[in-house]
Amino acid sequence: MQTTKPTVSPENASAAENEHARITPRTRRKWLLLRQDIPGWLYRSLVTCSFLSLFVIWWWATEHELLNRIFLPTPESMLTAARGVFTEETLWIDVGASFMRVGAGFALSVVIAIPLGILIGSFRVFEALLQPLAEFVRYIPVPALIPILMVLFGIGEFSKIMLIWVGTFFQLLLMVTAEVRRVPQDLLQVSYTLGASRLETMRLVIWRSAMPGIFDALRLAHGWAWTYVVVAELIAANEGLGYRILKFSRFLQTPKIWIYLLVLGLIGLVLDFLFRSLNRRLFHWVDTAKP
């Protein structure tokens, strides 16, 4: 038994095309709505375009010599420098040293800031004792503390770790406090009504409700830790990404400086992506709970 394919009349085809033309602009306008999701392919395309645009601007600026090539090297000189940098063992030693310092300083901040932030956000007594002090210290420029840290802890690794800790701890403490305060008061009242103790309310209600926001605060603080590692490695360091950048600057080895800056940016981009992916896996219910 043969089946005949349905035929589409010119009138129907024209109507379908008009319908597609009518819907497509509306869909595009939805992409510009506040907090409106966009398709994954569009997001990836825009990310790619942003990086390509930056490369094109860089290439165009060097070709027209808008800046001295000592300060803005050409893509060719950058490629030559990259071949030398990535074939040397020095780069990987520097990356390992910086990872150790950032990891130690950031871990120390997390271990202290999260419990204190929960206490400050939950009890006005701890808020009065600790929050004004944290607000005061966080406005002190971290590089200005280098001489004091050197006097207190010497010029070894511990002073570098403590500088990263100072740069991240007080910011993280206040962000954790803010996330704890965002827990609705109604949840606390319901837990008391159901017979939960104060400790159970903090552990099962406050902590679990604030966990997604606290994890995102960890992501931001971790990024700050990588910015402070360059400052920390000014303290009598012999290896590290920040130390090497300073050393290259003394001899105007600008292409190598840019290579190390790109390495720092790539490390930060990868770690930020891992934080976001882990956040989505651990707290996927946050997205589904949104209206």
C-alpha cells in the first residue's frame, strides 16, 4: 500500500514562513529580559566571540603600533616566548609554589571564617563583638601589612600564607555572615514550633539554607586569594608566579610577563569553572526551586 506524501501549498508555506518570521524576533527579545536564560549554544558563542574580539583588538593594536612593543608585544613574540616558557621546568615549579601558598591561606580562611560567620549571623552578641572589628580591618590595604607580617612571622612561607589569609578571611567572614542572615525568619519559627533545639536549628535550618550562598562566597574568595598571591610573593620569595613576574619586569621581558599573566588567568578560569560545576551538582535543588 503506497502512501502519498502530504503536499504543502504555496499559501501554507508562505504562512509558515510568516509565522517563523513573527516568532523569531519575539524569541530574540526574550533573550534581553532580566535574568532570562538563553540557549547553551548562544552562551558558548558569545563567550567565544568575547575572547576572539580581545585577540583581534590586540593584534590590530600591535600591527598599527598604537603602543610601544616593549609594553605590548606582538602575537609572534608572544608565541616565541611561550615556546621557551612552557618547555622550561621553572614554570611548573612556580605554579606548584603558588598553588601551595594559595591553598594553605585559603583553607585557613575557610576553616575560621565559616564558623565565625555563622555565629555572627545568628547571634547579635557575636555581631557586636566581631563584625565592627572585621569591617575595620578589611579596609586596611593588604600590601601595607607586609612589613608587620615580616616582623611577626619572618620572611619564610608562613608570612606569605598569612598575607593571603588576611586578604581573604575578613571578606569571606562578612560574606558568610550576610548569607546566614538571608535565611528567612519564618524557617526558624517553624523549626522552633516543631520542637527543634537551638543547635538543631543552626545545623539543620540555618546551615543547610545558607550552604549554596556560602559556597558561592568561597568561589569569590578563592579568586581574591589568587590575586593576593602576587603580593605575597614579594616577601623574599625564590619561586612562584608573582615572584617570576617581578623578576621579568626588572629586565623588561614583557612577553614572558604576559605569558605568566595568561597562565594566572587560565588557572583562575578553570578553578572558577570547577567551583560553578560543583555548586550546580551539590545544590541543584536551588535552581529547580526558582520560579
